[in-house]
Amino acid sequence: MGDLLKVAMPKGRIYKQAFKLFHQAGIPLPEEADESRKLIIPFPEAGMEFIMAKPVDVPTYVEYGVADIGIVGKDVLMEENRDVYELLDLAIARCRMSVIALPDWKPVINPRVATKYPNVASQYFREKGQQVEVIKLNGSIELAPMIGLADRIVDMVETGQTLRENGLVEMEEIFQITSRLIANRVSYRMKHAEIQRLCDLLQVTV
Ligand code: PRP
């Protein structure tokens, strides 16, 4: 088991698309992996072992080397800023990071910005030379302007449905998001052949 390539897979919305991608690459992941409560899923036929992780933790596992490689959204990579190699843009789970507000928002001094991505938001407004107060939330970010907690939010937009249903507008796009294949720096050297093989398989599909 020691030689299996350890792959940190994000549970939830990315998994379904990653599943399809691996399938197309000839690596038929178990479809139910996402739904089962099992956290470590060995797949010796493919020389891999999957670690089912909360998406935001994938870069942490990879930086510390408990996973050799991982799949993670660019949003999490930008926020976590971990010391990992970004190997491949998998072109799945496409969405964007945006600044969002109520349609009648007005510029105020030191506006409050609610977000799950405090580092991304702080950096964005710092680069624009705007002083803001960042409030970290863990979900349902769209609530913040609606209930008067924040003037704006920084959040992911995929279909735009959440914005539409809550009467919010996208003011500015910060960056495009897709999922990336990342690798631990030491694993990338020590298991180069296996990792490169996987990259080649995945690359033909993207
Ligand atoms: C994400 C994001 C938006 C929504 C965007 O939330 O924070 O709320 O998806 O998708 P849409 O543009 O297709 O509506 P998520 O579903 O991850 O839940 P959360 O509120 O717990 O962050």
C-alpha cells in the first residue's frame, strides 16, 4: 500500500466533475466515493489511494505531503496560498470570484465586505487602494448585504442563480476559477513518473 499515489479529492461539487474526468482518462473512480462515509478509498488497480477531503483542506494535505497530489479549485488555492506545485488546469468546475452587492448600493467610507475568502478579498481591495473591513463568514454569504451585515460580498458565482434569487448584482469579476491538479514538492520529485503519467492521462481529456 505504501507505494500507492495518494490523491486528495475534494468532496462535494468538484467531485462529480473530477469523477467524469478521471473516467474519461481511463481511471474509473468509484462513483459513490463522494456519498459514502469512507474517507480513504484505496484503488490499487490504478496505483492510487483517494483521500476524501473537505475542499478547503486539500492544499494543506498536499503541502504536508500526506497526499502526493490533489484536486482543488483556484479559489481555494488563492485563499490558502500553500507551498505546492500547480501542475495542470483541469478546466472543470468553472466559475468566478466576484464582488457582489445590492443593486442600490452606495459607496461608503471603509465598507464592510463579508466573505469566505478573507485573504482574496483583502488583497483585492488593497491592490485597488480601497480600505475595507473584511468579515469572515463560512457560508450563505449572500445573506450579509440582505440583512445589513455588510455593504458588499466577495464570493463565487457559478450559474448566477443564488444572486438572481436574492436580488443581488455582480459588480466586478476578480478572477476566473477552475479546478487544478496540485502536487507536493517532494512527491513531485520522488514519484515523478507516476505523477507525470497521471498528468498525461488527464491532459488528453482537458
Ligand atoms: C456557493 C457560493 C454561492 C453559490 C454560487 O455556495 O458561495 O453562494 O455557490 O452558485 P450559483 O451562482 O450557481 O448560484 P455553496 O453552494 O458552496 O454554499 P455556501 O453558501 O455554504 O457557501
